[in-house]
Amino acid sequence: MRIAQVAPLYESVPPALYGGTERVVSWLTEELVEQGHDVTLFASGDSMTRARLVAACPQSLRLSPRCVDPLAHHINMLEQVFRQKDDFDLIHFHIDYMHFPLSRREQAVQLTTLHGRLDIPDLAPLYSTFCDMPVVSISDAQRRPLPSINWQATIYHGLPEKSLSYHPGPGGYLAFLGRTSPEKGLDEAIRIAKLVGMPLKIAAKIDRADREYFNAIIKPLLDHPLIEFIGEIGSGEKNEFLGNAAALLCPIQWPEPFGIVTIEALACGTPVIGYPFGSVPELIRDGVTGFVVPDAHHAGLSVNNLSTIDRKACRREFEARFSATRMAQDYLAVYDRLARGELAPVEFAGGDTSWTRLELPSSTT
């Protein structure tokens, strides 16, 4: 199959450091190439891929000192994509709704994976206008604010099985990996570590937008013997960081569509303790691969019960549900159906605001 993957330009594919969407695009692209498909990747010029790379800009925009208007580069990329549309059986977009007007008018066979949160009020009228655009959710929870748009499937992210290795544990510290933004709950992670008297290692990115919050709220909490702030780490450092941890803390404060760090931890055999927002209850099997808890107090109790979690079961869960091979197979099932002009059946589940998932050959549930 001739497939175009259209990535955001903020980070390279894969990203040098932090970058969730771009990392998923890389995992999917490389797995599709591995399975013998003809893949073209539209991304920044510093991307690394076995697919044919069309460089929409010389360098990832976050790292470019000359980038002032990132939208301009994305518009140029869309022009490149649609000039070549006849070369592809399907175009897979990962840039939210930016391409919707062009996709509707160009009549290209296309699919969009929505990687972000959808509970923003501005989005409802936009997705109502473009309700015909076929889209994929990355968790069932992500769909809740917009249940009636043109959902084709829920497909969980997956990473290459050999990218992270199993660690038997038990691990000597708690880990936090992510951004320092308020919704990620780093302050809660610090609170949990102090409650149980266990070291916490923090591998966190400080975005410019979060600098004030970090300085005012987080930085004063770091002056404690149990707390170690490492800073932003790359993919090559994650294996040891996550694998040597007793547990990953994900005390998020927002409806996160999908926490990649969760499946990275499971790939290492590391259980996850998370708060019950967004996709967390879908990704963590409570009592099997970690614990879903309401607050810091219960998280502390869970830390004391980590010996009940089989780290081999965490790795098995990753291999069964969150591998790049499974992700690619699920996407190919949707690609094939859309290329034949078929859309997913749209049905209410139980008469509420949830929608039934498309039945795919390899289950995502």
C-alpha cells in the first residue's frame, strides 16, 4: 500500500528529546516500512526514517532559532502533500484539523489521528463543520467531548518491542517522566514520595510556557533529600530510568488522551500508579499492571503494595496491547477499508454518549 504519513514539524521524527506525537509517527512509519509498505513521511528535514522523507522544513521548529511563525511551514507542507496526492492510496495526517478544508475539496483518501485533548470549547463548532472527516481516537476517553464526529476506530499507541527491555526489579525509587506543566501533576508526585519516604527521580521538560509555574510551585519543592530533578531526557536514557524504578507515578490532573510514558514503563516491566483521568483507567489494569487511585493518600498505600504486582505481567500486557506491530495492523485495517470507500458503522453504545469501537482484526481493548 502507498501511504503518506504527515507529521507535525515542531519536533523531528523521531524527536531528539520530548515529543509524543512525533514519536508515535516514527514508530508507525517504521513498522509500516518493515511490513513492506511504500511509505512517504512528510516531516522536518532532521528526521530519521527508512521511508521516503519529504522535508517540509530544514529543522524541527522547536529547535530552530530562526522559526517565528510555525504555521507558515505547515501550510507549505500541506501544499507539498496535496501536489503528490495521486501518488498515495491513503494520506494519514497527524496535524489535528489543519488540513480539513483542503482534504474536503481535494477528495483525497485520508485519515486523521487526533492526538490532543478535545474538551476545548472552540473545537465543538469546528468538528461540527467538518463532521465528515474520518478520524481515529487514541483512547475511548478522548472521544467523550465529541462523541458524534466521524470516528473510525480507537487505536492505542504502540512502540517497538525491542526499544525498551524488561527489568525484573524491584526498583529503588519512584519515577516521574513528562512535562512540568500543572496538569501533569508533578507536585502530586513529590507529595506522594514524601508521604511514603521513598526517593523520587524526576525526568521532566520545562516548556517556556511552564517556566513561571515551575519557578513558583515546583522549584521550592525540589529542596528535599528524597527529590532528584534530572531534567529532560532522550529515548536512549529511558530504559534505565524507567526500568530501575519501583513504579512510575502519573498523578495527572487532566483528561489526557493517551500517556505514552505509561506504556514505556510497562515495556520495562515497571508498574504505574495513576489518577483516574482521561485514558489512565484504559491503560492500567488496576491491581495487575499498577494501581488507579483517587489521591496522594491512596497512591501512598499503593506504593506499599507494589510487591503484589508481577513485573512480568506488566511486560506481557505491553506486548499484547501496546506494540508497534499491533498498532500498525490496526491502522492497516482502517486504511484498507477507507481505500475501498467504506466507513465504520456509527452506533450508540447503550444509548449514552459513548460510541462502539470498530471491530479490528487485532483487538485494541
